[in-house]
Amino acid sequence: MQETVQKLLVEGKGLLAADESTKTISNRFETLGLTSTPELNKKYREMLFTTQGIENYISGVILFDESVRQDLHKILESKGVVPGIKVDEGLESFNNTPEQITKGLETLDIRLKEYAEMGMRFAKWRGVFKITDMYPSKDFYDENLGRMAKYAKIAQENGIVPIVEPEVLLEGNHTTTRCSETLDSTLKILFEKLNSEGVDLKNLIVKTSMALPGPDSGVKALPLEVANATLRALKRSVPPEVPGVVFLSGGQTPDEATSNLNEIVKLKGDSPWVLTFSFSRALQNEAMETWTGKDENTAKAQQVFIKRLETVSKAAKGEL
Ligand code: 13P
């Protein structure tokens, strides 16, 4: 596991999240007038993974089950890019409240054993936390983060590095400060749960959202404010043994996510962790819109993709 962590957390490189569930990729394709099928999903992801030079900017890719069964991880392995797998099974309602809890623990051990045999070296489990006046609730924190910690333990027992992803959702009318405080509480409770499960923090990666104001607040935060609020939450709650914290883009535009990452890295000071990206939409949107399912657009889409990767990689070094 230590070797996997070292391979993933390399200066100037980050992760590509290409683990959209069947439903999510269908929604993304639909906005472009495309109908998702296993064949079309494969074609699209092959376009991304065969882009020349991705290994200069990406250390690992998070895959969805379908892609592994289509052998797409072999393209990544041939480039020295580490394949990983999303293993949560999405969301279900929590105690008849509007909160949505992550499921997938029941069959996790057996699935991880199969994935390990197929060459998956790390895994991802996502939980979502929506900010409103009433939520997240105490019971929800306990149950959702308790499940995430159990997942991390089972992953490590199978020699797979767990990425724990508590995502504080962008939607809402909250302030940047409220988001930062929610991030802080979420991560603090997560680490309590990880410690009580006996998870080895050195062989674990945290994936988190940035601290941003809700779009309904009418406020747009500058990168400096986002970076300060995000780092404040991380410094209060993420122990120094954790080797890396990677950021999701969470519905920000590619440019916003890139500028905010750049500022976070510039201001990181003596923070003990490697800080980098693990974006899905902010890396893929422009390439997907250029491709739109047509073979004749592949080369152009690959150019757009590598250009975004190059820029985000600079941001991961704070060099923009
Ligand atoms: P976004 O970067 O599009 O938020 O996706 C990252 C991710 O992995 C969500 O689980």
C-alpha cells in the first residue's frame, strides 16, 4: 500500500476521476444529445485514456466497475498510471429525512478481493453532506462517516489504499465560512471514526471539496478566500500522518477549480500533506463537449484534454 501511495502522490500530478456511475454518465451524455451505452462509454473513456502524454500529469485514475470489465485499466497500466475503483454503491435515503447516505458495505469485502485480483490498487468511497439550516444532522454524521471508516478498514485489509471522500455539496445559500466549518466538522468526525476502526492513516488518501459559498448566496469567492477557508478546515482536522489530500471539482467550472487549486497550493505553507487534484468534471467537461460522440472529433478532444491537464498540473504546483 505504501508503494501505491508513493506512486499516486507525485509532485505536479493528480488523479482523474473517471468513475461516473451508469446513471451519472447517462446524464452527462444526455446534455450533449448522446445516449449512454456500454460501447459508447468505452469509446469515450478510451479517447481519454489513450491521449498521448496523460501519464505526465496523471498518476492514477478512478474507474467504474463497467470500465474494469471492459479492460480499460490495461491502457492505464501500460502507461504506468495506477488504476483504482469506485466501490460505494451510491446513495439511499436516511431515516426518511432529506439526507442521503452512502451504501455498499454488505458486499464490499468480496468485491474488493475481486478488484485486487484484477489489478486495482486503490479504491474510493464517496459520502455527501448537504448544508442547510438543519443539516447535516448529528445522527447522519455518525452513520455516514462510520460506514466510510468501515470501508477504509476493509480496503486496507485487502491491501487496497482507501480514498475517503466526504463531499460537502456546493448547492445551497451558505457562506464560505459555513462551508469551511462544515468541512472541518465532517473531517474531524471522520478521523474519530477512522481511529476507532484502527485505520492506518499513513496508507490513506483524503478526497475533499473546497470551501466555497453556495451558488444561491449570490456571492462569488475569490481564490484567495477559497484557499484560506479550505486550508483552515484542513489544518484543524486532518492529522499530519495523512500523506495526501486531493480535491474534487464539485460543479465548479474548469477554470474556477484550476485557479482555486493553484491558490490553495500557493498558500499551503508548511502543511504536511501533498495537495493535488482528483477532478472529474473540471478535467473532462471540455473534452467531452469537443468529442460529442464523433470519431472525427477524437484528436481535437484529446488536444483539449491534454491542455487542461497541463494547466491543472501547473496549478498543483502553484505555478499559474
Ligand atoms: P467532480 O470533480 O466532478 O466533483 O467529481 C469528482 C468525484 O470523484 C466525485 O465523486
